[in-house]
Amino acid sequence: MPLLSVPKEVAVGTAVLGVAFAAGVLAGKRYPSFIFGTPSGMIRKNSPLRQYILDHSLREHPILKKLRLLTADHPHGRMMVSCEEAQLMANLAKLIKAKKVIEIGVFTGYNALSMALVLPDDGRVIACDINEDYAKIGRPLWKEAGVEHKIDLRIKPAIQTLDELLANGEAETFDFAFIDADKESYNEYYEKCFHLIKKGGIIAIDNVFWNGKVLKPRKDDLAAQSIHRLNEKLLRDARVNISMLPVGDGVTLAFKL
């Protein structure tokens, strides 16, 4: 299906992301040891260049920053989505005028809060996780930001929540989905989200580089194998347009046709 058959905002967004990614690839060819100098193919997390990117592009809500710093002190703080990636997700949600969002993998709720901040007052984020203790860290800040009513936290296996949404007749009613949970279930999450997302909606899949391990997945690394298989599947999936971006640990955006 031609790209122009989807809403104008999505077509424009896809084109812009494609240009940005192409520019990144060209830059990587010219300066491979600097731009793509780590095993995952990413700018080093603590590099001066990444700090420059944050200094010149990050527009972080004060309460988002508060939650980010709070999460950074957590023993599992590395599980949090990068702030620049969360900002991109929020910008895309705003671009397509999203009202209904699915998030699979909440952790302390940084990305859920980022999404909720850009949704209209009657918008909602169905936030799926199995660990309520992590979410308790962010919940007071959701309230402080005035968006707690937009975040519907469901503590149960995400597959169960997605099946319930489908059973309740909510297929093709969501605008955006963000997948960042157990990697072995990525394909199942993707397929169920595909049916829940409306045409012109976006499915964002996080950690598609898996710290570079997708380049040569070990036989005993089920997570890397699962992500690699999904990456190969997405390349051939004619139901969506895609952009794989070197943001965070890699994120693929699938635009439903």
C-alpha cells in the first residue's frame, strides 16, 4: 500500500525519520569510530556528543526530570527508557494526535508520564506491567504532574491485558503502542498490538539492538534471538512501514498501513 494512503501526519513523520536515519548512517560511514563506536552501534552513553544532543534538544518537564533522577538511583535504573527516546515517542504521539496509548513494560513510569503529558485530558495510557513496586515510585509523580487520571496501570501479564482489550471490542481503537518488556514475548506483543492499533497508528519497539547482541545471537541468548527474529520479520512485514533508529538501545517504529 502506498505511503500516501495513510494520514498526512504519519506520511510526513515517516519521511522525516527516514531522512534523519539516512543522515545518521552517512555520518557513521564518515566517522565510524565516533558515531557508531560501541558494540551496539550507538553513540556512547556518557560521551560528550550525547551530552551535546541532550543539551541542545531535550525539553524535559520538571516532573519528568524528577522521576528520571529518582529512577537513576534505583538498582535497576538502567531499565528506564532513555530520555531522548521518550521525548521522541511523545512527539510522535502528539504528531498523530493520539488519545489512546498502550505501554508494555512500565518500570517506574517515566515513559508513561511522558506520554500522558502530551495526551488530551480525556486521553489514556493503558500501562502494562507485572511489578507494582516499581510503578509505586512513579505514581506520586504522575499525580504531582496532574496526569494520574490518564494512566490506567494494569498489574498482570501484558498478554492477558491485550487479550482483554481485544475481547472488549477495542481492536483498531488505539493510536500508539510502546513495547519494552520481556524480549522473548516481543513477537506476541507486536501481533496483538497490531490488531489493537488503528490504521495510521504507530507501534514502537524498544531495544531492537539488544546492546549489539542481535548481530550474532548466541544459541543460549533467547532474548537476542527473539529480537533478531522480529527485526527480520518487520523488514518483510507488508502491513507496516518501518524505520529502525539508532536511539537509546535501538527503536523500530512500525506505521500501520
